[in-house]
Amino acid sequence: MREFSLFQKCAVLCIAVLALLAALAAPAFAQNAGAGTITGTLSDPSGAFVPGAAVTIRNTDTAIERRIDSNEAGVYSPPFPPPGHYEVSPAKAGFASWVALTS
């Protein structure tokens, strides 16, 4: 029976560990599969950001709504929305309401 050197044993072990890590990492990346992105920045007519606005994002295909707030830079971005058609409607006291359509 052939003896393997320490280097050969380590190489086989490293390859096995890397293969295992690759197999375990694939499902983590697949969790985002099929998700889209919706991102916007709210600003007033002078160009100043509008933080803390309530942004309703409604999937017009399923009628499911999500509500998020714009951050301190006026940015809103719901995490992992499924692909579809959306109405985005921000609201904040003192500002006119409007609806944007996405596809």
C-alpha cells in the first residue's frame, strides 16, 4: 500500500474543504434569485433630500404592499422585491402626493 506524503494529505483536505464551502455557499446566493430592485431618492423642488418619508410600494400584479421609510439621504430601497409591476407612492406632511409606476 502506498504512503501519501503530508503535503498530499493536506492538498486533498484543502480541496475537500473548498468543495464543501462552495456547495454550502450556493444556496446562500440563490436566495436572491428572482428578486428585483426598486431604488429611488426623494427630493424637494430645491433639490434638498426628503428623509423620513413613508414610501408605499404596491405590487400591482398581486396587490401586496410594503411600507418603508426614506433614509437621511432621501433614499428608499425595499429589500428583494419579487419581479413585477409596482406603484411607488411616497408621502410626508407638507409635500404633495404622487405615484410612480415601475415595470
